[in-house]
Amino acid sequence: MKKIIFIYSLLISTISFGQSEKVSSRLDEIANIEMKAHRFISGNLVSTVPDNYDLKYHRFEWQVNPNINAIQGCITSYFVPVTSTFSEIDFDLTNQLVVDSVHYHGITNSFSQVAGNALQIPLSAIIAMNTLDSVSVYYHGTPAGSGFGSFIQSTHNGTPVIWTLSEPFGAKDWWPCKQSLNDKVDSIDVIVTVPQTNRVASNGLLISETQNGANKTYHWQSHYPIAAYLVAIAVTNFSVYHESLPLSATDTLDILNYVYPEDSATARSQTPDILNVISLYDSLTILYPFSNEKYGHCEFGWGGGMEHQTMSFVTDFSHELIAHECAHQWFGDKVTCGSWQDIWLNEGFATYLEALTEEYLFPSNWYTWKANAIAHITSSPGGSVMCSDTTNENRIFSSRLSYDKGAYVLHMLRWKMGDTMFYQSLRNYLNDPALAYGYAKTPDLKNHLENVSGQNLTNFFNQWYYNQGYPSYQVEWNQTGSNVMVKINQTQSHASVSFFEMPVPVYFHAVGHDTMIVFNHTFSGQVFSATLNFTASTATFNDDLWILSANNSVTHNVTLSTNELTNGNSFIHVFPNPAGNELIVEADQVSAGIEDVELFDVVGQELLIQKTDQLHQAKLDLSGIRPGIYFIRVKTVRGIFQQRIVKM
């Protein structure tokens, strides 16, 4: 068992690094498929549709034959104008598809397919704001098939198959949509007619299967809001089987699996793994977000998976893949990134939840996952979690930055906040009425983390999310009697960050003893003092890999002594300690005065700050502070002094 002691510092400068080259190839494979759509030309990436209407409902009526790379259909869209001058409705739609007609109020309506892959439909009159209306678009053709494609016709074991995969910019390749990240459609019906030897997989619940001569029509329905890129179909001779997960004493979740017949035996041996995965995610966050419908897997032919809402498309049923795609049902499907710049809100979370299955379900793999992730992230010196180029799908779905580094940012937030506050923040984020079944951006998550923890995370996000790189630590230590001295220097791999502030764990070891002391590292060269009730033989840094860092060193420096602490600090006196309702901080008269005094709790939350305008004495009113251990930080022109105090 390890003891954990938090220490919050004493005073004053650098460092170097190294890492393993081991990288998770499976994560690269997952990220590779989640590049998702086609290679595209800048200018045709984002929606061309004005954000002047709110989608309420789509009815998809398609005819598909997996022997033929084509689609024919009618999309009926219900919408509500949100402007007072609404007289035209526009959709994103590739010019490669042919619009046959548009019907409005039962009458054929004019339309134009214009440059930029847009469908413009002028209406006969202005529609008043908040008035529900609808339009139907009839179309056909061979969907665009560049790059990864969005609508794929292929074979498995010699049998034809069609599947769709629209993230990030490919929904418009096969249906008229609004593919921007600002408007989810509230509900959908998916009605697909196929040759009768085939089955259709899609979102939501299967309502009916209807024989129509040599064809069969499958009707799927979902009443949960859904982003355009998460709408999906797959058609082939699927083998179908169910599993069931109890959600409560009276409710169960149907797990529906559509797999290629030749892979059915293998799939049946692996998919039960998802039951423990969903149970874990439920316990850590909230109940599976689409519990009124289903969760499921649909096998398809690309090298990875895609988190289509309520039914992930997967190339196999390995634990890592199904755990990752399932996690997206919470992070990516219920709450969806509000811009591709914020893709880590989808991919960083899915990667971290997948990692948590290693921690909780396969604990012997947990350290390896962390070590591999650190090695991958630090294999290059730069790169921010924030996606810096949303015109490049390789950058959007960077396994190093959007996936692994995004996941490690979450891991470090958990370290800073503690499990209780971290997971409560995630629950609040997922349940926020302004975000649930809608879109979120990074500041939305940050607000929930700060509201629960009470910590100001601006510096953390500036350093770890917006800017680039990672730190390296050089730790020196010495022990005299029960007093252990620790000096921590830091260098950074990228010039965008001058210093990474983090609670830093140093571990002290001896026969029969193993103690971790956490130091609140706020500047390079900071020196700390702590009490250790045994004589340490060795010291190590970041053993549990809470901090993303590389090329760290720990040195037993026998010259490190209390002189390091008194230089510039012996003029500061703090009393009484233990303190009652008042604490006095005093500087001697020959030194520079005190600029300000701050009081922190053991997790780094600032509780009090008192500006003193370079006076020689400051008095802190502790009457509103609960009894416990705290730390004060005194800023003077001669340096920073920090000390542990006890409030009685």
C-alpha cells in the first residue's frame, strides 16, 4: 500500500529527455478509419447551408442493391425557420447525384444544384419563424467515391455489400443534408428497400420488415437527436443475433449484432465483451444514452470502426475496437464536438474510456497503455490537442494528438481533480441541458470541470490543450534525518509553453516503505521540504504515469540542504502555526516587503488572496476556513515563499 502526501513548496530553474518508440498500432488503425470520409479539396469541406432553419425530422426512403454502386431515394425533411425572411431552404448535396424533383406542399417545386455541392430550393412564399414546414427531395445516382468514400460498394467472401461512412464531411455524398455541426435532426425514419436476400442495418429500432415481391423493406426509427454524419446504413446477407444487458431490475438493453455469416462464430465469441464495457461506462459516467432503443455492432469492410449512433460499424470485434466505438455513444454521439477543431471531445474521450477498460477490467494492461500513449505522444516535440487544420482529415484524426494526447489531458485532469470530482464533472457535462444530445466545445467542458473542482483551469488548458509539447523533469533530492529536500527543474519540448504547472509525484522507497509525496510545482527550480518517517534508499518520479512527460531524471544530490530554502526566504515568518482564526505573515524590516499572500487547499484550490502593497506584515482571516492542512504562498520582490500550515 502507498501513502500519498501532498506538499505545496518552497523555492526557485532546468532539464532534458527521452522516450520509447513503442506506439499503439491498434490505435493508429482505429484513427485511420476515423479519418472517415474522402480526400477532399479545401473549400468543399464545411456546410454551405445557412444556419437559418432548425431541422426537426428526416424520413429517408431509399432503394439500394448491393450489386450496384448506386442509390435512389426520397428524403422528406421537416424544419422550422429561425429567421423572419425565410424563403429558401438549402441542403448540402454533391453535384454528382441527380435531383429528379422537389415536392413542396404536394406540388412540384423548382430547385438548383449549384457549384459548391449545394441544393437550393426557393419557396413560394416567406415562411414565418417557428412554423413547422417540410420539403421532399427525390434523387438518384452513384455517390461520390473519392478517397475513403462515404458510400462504399464492395464484397465480403464473394458476396456484395454496401455500407456508408460519412464523418467528417461525407454525408452530402449520398443524401441531401445539413452537415454542419450546429443542428441535429430530432428524429428519423430510415426505410430501405433491398433484394430480399439482404438485410439492412441502421440507427435506432427496427420497426418492421415487409416483403415486397422479390424485395424486402426494412424500417428503422430513432427518436434521439442525431448529427448528419452519424446517419448510416449497411446492406448485405447479414447474420443477426442478440445479447441482453440488464440496466435495472425491470429494464434491459438489447445488443443487436449484424455480422457477415462467415464471421458469425468468431463474433459470437467476442461481442459478449461489450456487456462489461457498457456496465463500466454506465458506472463511471451516466446510463447508456440511447437506452430506449438499442446498442449494436454492424460488420463492415474497412480497417477500424465508426460510431454510428446506436450501432457501431466495426471491422472486427476485438476488445479495443468495440470499447472505443462504444465510448463514442456518450462522447461523440450524445454530446458531439461543436467543431472539428474540438474533435478531441469525441476522440480523446473515446480513447480514454477505452483505456479505463484496461484499468478496471484488465488491470495488468493499464501501465502498458499509459507507457505506450506517452511514447506515442512524445515521439515528436510539438503538436496541440486543439486541431490546428480542420481542412486536413489526417490532422483531424491524428492518433497522436486528437486521440492519445487528448486522452492524456483527461488523465491529467483526473490527477489534478481526483476521481470523485473528475467523474462528477463528466456526468454534469453529459447531462447539461444545453449540451445533451447536442454539440459542445472545449470551453463547455472546461466550465464543468471548474464548477465541480473549484479550480481555475485556464493555465492548464492553455498549456496542455491550446499550446504544444510536453515537459521534462530533473528532480534532485536529499534527506537529513526526517527532513527530505526536493528540487524540481523543468524544460519544455516546444517554445509555445514556457512552463507546465502540475502536481508532481515523487516516490521514496526503502525496504518495507513506499511513499509518494506530491509537490505543487509552479516554477522551474522550485525547492520543497517534507517530512519522511523512514530513511529513503531511492527516489523515483511519476511511477504511476499521471503526468505526460519524457526524458526525466532523478538524482540523489547530497549537497542539497536547507540552505536552498533559506536563501531569500529566511526573512519570512508565519505564525501561529497551527493557526486559529488569524494567521500572521511577517517580513523582517531589512528585506523587501510582501506583495501578496495566497492560501491554497491540498488540491491547489485558491481560497484566499490578500494584496499587501509591499507592507511588512499581512494578516489572514481564517475564520471562514475549515480545520485542516493548507499552504500559503508569499510573493515578495526577493522571491516566492511557500509553507504548509495547519488550521485548528
